[in-house]
Amino acid sequence: MRLRLVGGRVGVGALRALLDVAQRWGDGRVHLTGRANVQLRGLPRDPRAAREQPVVHADVASEILATGLVPSRTHELVRNVMVSPQTGSFGGRADLRPVADRLDRALCADPRLAALPGRFLLVLDDGRGDLVDRSCDLGLVALDDRDGQLRVGDAWGPVVPLARAHENLVDHAREFLRVRGQGPDAPWHVAELPLPLARTEPPDPRVPEPCPPLGFGPVAGGRHVAVPGAALDHEVLREAVGTGTPASSVVVTPWRGLLVPDGATDARGAVGVGA
């Protein structure tokens, strides 16, 4: 079972609860993915479900839902939103956490968008260039603290205000559903459409060059902790968040690590700007 973490952000308490579920029902670990999500393995299936339907046991599902990590059962498969892991913590041209939150709410608010393919991916780069070369279906790159340029498949879209970027992305997602059609041969990705999804634009001169992946160890604004085998257990999490006054939230990164931010946390449990 894979759980989507918008921008990789997750409370340490919720992660511990998920590890408890993995210990009781699965292989005892929470596995990190290349899309900054998490998954559990070895879970028992519901014996009442048809053999071809991989439905997890109802008791397990209830415990996973109790962690609070599934805000929408209908839209869980399409909440694939990657964000620069350090955004709002250190560097970057803009804090894209509010953009990601608005985008997540907008996706879940539209029943039609539950039909997006499960591999449909949205990628938000805060202008530092860490995700600007990551392939996506739809995306956004911050050009400054007010504007960003959309990515539409392999092409560039218009420059839009960051405050309205979630609306533009959701409109493009709706258009993708309209033009892709239905059936087993319907395209899964924007780049697979026979015609461009929207009018393309040249990349803005402010689009950053790609930068290398975030290294492991001490980094600006915190520590990027390597997770052996991308398989997290209670001991690795305890060592990562520290003792004394441990971090209340971490960020699962696209490089299958944990970013443990420094500084105080805000009311949402995320790291405050200026940490």
C-alpha cells in the first residue's frame, strides 16, 4: 500500500503510527519511494475480496486511516505532488508549501479529478533547480517570490502568479482528462497525448539550471538523513529526529532520505521560514 505525502511532508507522530502498523501487519518497515511517498509491504489482503483485487484487510485499512495520512480515500491515488524538499526551510525563490497545500485541496475537491491516472505526477520547483529537470505531467517552477512558469508535459506553459498557480494546474489536469478519452488505450501521461495539451511558451530566462540532488549529511536548514535500503524502522527514525527536543515533522525526499529541519515549527507542524 502506497501513501502519498504532498511535498514529502509528514509529522513524526504519524510516521511512528505508520511504523506501528507495519510492525503489526507488514514487514516492519516503512519504505520510501522516488516520488517522496511511503509504502507498506507484506500486508494481509481482505479474504472477502476477489482474488484479482488487491484489497488490504479491513482492520489494517482502519489503522492506516487512523494515522491521518489519507485525507481523501477517493483521491488518494492522484495526490502525486512533489515539491523541492527544502522549500520554506532554506533557500529557493519562494515558499511553495502554501501552493502545494492549495493544489492538494483543489485536486481533492473536484470529483472528476479522481479519474486521473495513478502515475500522473505534478512537480513544483521553488526556483533552486533541484526538481526542474524531473519529468512530470504538470509542474511549476518559481521565477521569483510572486510568479512561476508552468510545465506541461515536456513543454513550458505560461507564466502565472504563484497565488493562482494551483488553479492553473488543476485546469490543465481537467483538460487532460477531457482530451485523453477513456478505455485501456487512453494515455496515462501528458507527453503521450497526440496533440499538445496547451499552447507552449519558451522557457523564461529566469528558469534555473538543474542543480545536483541534495547530498546526505548536514545541509542548509537541517540534516538530510540517508535511510539504509530506503526502508525506515523505529530505530532509524529515532536516530534521525534526535532526542531532547526532536523535530515534530520531517520531509521524505525524492532521493529516498529524510530531511530533518532545524528550527521551530509552525502551527501545521512544518518548519517555519527562516529556520
